[in-house]
Amino acid sequence: MNCLSHLHYGARIPRLCLVAALLATTACTSIGPGTGRVVNAGKAQDSAIQGIQIVNLDERSLVEMPRATTPDFATGLGYSDAVGETVGSGDVLNVTIWEAPPAVLFGASASSGMSVQTSGATTLPEFLVGPSGRISVPFAGLVQAAGRTLPQIEQDIIARLRGKAHLPQVAVRLIRNLSANVSVVGEVANSTRMPLTPKGETILDAIAAAGGTKQQSDKMTIQVSRGGQVYSMPFAAVINDPRQNVVLKTGDVVTALFRPYSFTMLGAAGQNQEVPFEATGLSLAQAMGRVGGLAEGRADPKGVFVFRWEEPAAVVNRSASVSPRSDGRIPVIYRVDMRDPATYFAMQNFTIHDRDVLYVSTNPVAEFQRVIGLIASTALPIVAIDNAITR
């Protein structure tokens, strides 16, 4: 073998090594785990991925799943009476008393040197309901006001004046309501304290009193705190369903929260991105439509997955190897086979949750074709050059 042949032979070895390295590299260039890898995650011995519940999403599994409890003000908060007439500490009252003639305690006038008792209205000075909840009415004594309605206070004063005044009649008015209020805070134009009246102010009244929300209604969540419990619901749902526009109670705190929901799309889909959606909800079918569906020629239609952290109560037929993590939730992967026409009905009824991750695995055939194409476009020119040199 001459020197040139030795040179050609020596030069061919690095080129062949380059081709081998290319084959090894392209064999590992998948954009994510394959369908089989994800499906077997629940059975894997790898401590990093074991203990994951796999659920095949179809009509049967949807029936078995516990129905998600949609936040509902009408159920959680219930019906409330208007509280504007119920007196509380800090309120200011006006008391007016009438006597039938001849008046004995209130109202007297002189005529022709004779004292003539006439009937008339006597308005007493304003009463501030103190911490004790009582007011001091002349000739009636201390009258309990806090926790009572105005008619109840009137009847109590009348009963105390009987035998002292002649056929007394009493009218009590609430001048300043400083106890029956609700607070409106959060993403509103102006945080405020809204007084409650006999009209019966509702959630929408409270939002309107605060100047409305700063963000679009479909991106807002309304939260009502009452009695140590917190209830929340999408603002758009309160607007669209009159039943959810409940009457508020004293001490309620209405909070408008800007909470844009979103899911993340990864893998062989039309777009890889974080996708915001409305607080009123989004189905899996709608979610796939918003990202352009499956990537043509690359996606594995039987490898569409939804990764979610679920509450234990939402996971039926849970595997013995699957247990809640430190936060009390369970990792669940929902698998969708889009080759099955019936799956598209299930996708319409499967609700996407905030922070869900949607993943579409790559079709193995498409991956193989991509590798072959990469080899053909890279290795063949190297071989051609090598052949030219060896001639």
C-alpha cells in the first residue's frame, strides 16, 4: 500500500467515526418521552417517576370520575335576608314619640291662661348605640337596640311607656348605618365599605359600589369571606347566573381577584406555549384547538397526555403504589387516544384545570424518518467526498 493509500485510509476512519457519532446523536434527539415511556411511568422502578397514576381518558372513565364541585355562591352562601334594618353597635337612631290627647308626658301648650294638653310628635335627640347595645329613652329607660330590627325597638319602647304616656306611638329610624357593612377589596377601582340597607345589597352591588373591576370579567374571580369560610367563583359566572348574585350579610368581605388561568402545551403540537384561558372553564377539546391541534406528520395520535396534580378524592381505582405526596396531592397522567372517534366526545366533557401540562409524544415512525433524513442530508455528502478523495 502506497503512502497515498495510507493517507486515504487514515482519513476515512475519522469520517466513519463522524457518521457513527451522528447516528448515535440522532437516535437520541426526541423532543420528549415516547408514548410507551409515559404509559409505563406508573409501573417503572425508577424512584424518580414511580408512583404515578395512569388513567385512560374515555367515556367510561369520565363516568367513574367524581364530579368536580363547581364553586357555587347560591349553595355555599345560601339565601340571606336584607340586614339593613337590624341595628348594631355604632349605629345612630332617631326616635319620635306621639301621644293621643290629652298628652301626659310629651307636648303641652297654654291657651287663655289654661293648660291644654294636645297631641303632637316629639323628636328626641339622636341616639348612638354604644358597646352595650342599648339606648336610654326618657321615661322608658334602657332599651336594647343592638341585634333588633326597628319595629322590635318601637314595640319595646311603646310597652315601656304604657301607663306613663297616653296611647303612645313610636317611630324609630336608622339615620346612620355604621355597623351593617361589607368590605370590598382587591382588583377594584376603589376599595370601599358599603353600608347595607333594607333593599338587600348583592355581590354585584358591592362590585359596582367599588367602581367595578380593573380587569376583564372573564379573568376575574370573586371571593366572599363569611363566618371563617371562604367561597370563590368566576366573576363571569356571577354575572351570567342571577342565582349566584346572592344577598350579602354584615361583615362579609368581597374580594375581586385577578386570576388568569393557564395550561402549558408541550411536545408535538401545533404550538408549544403557555396558554391562558377563562376562569369559566375550558375543555380538553377546546384546549387542543387553541394550540392548533397535533403537529402534522410528527405527533403520535395515541400519545396525547394531560399531567395533573389531583386531590386523592378525585382519583378512582387508585393503584396501591400511588400515594399522596407531601402536599397531599397525587400525580396523575390522563392518556388520550385520538385515533378513537369516541374519544372526541370524552374530550368535550373533560375540563382543563389551571396549571395543567398537556404533552403530545412524537410518532416513532416520524422520528425514524427524521433521523434517516438527517443522515441522508449529512452523511451522504461525507461519503461522496470520501469517495472522491479515494479515487
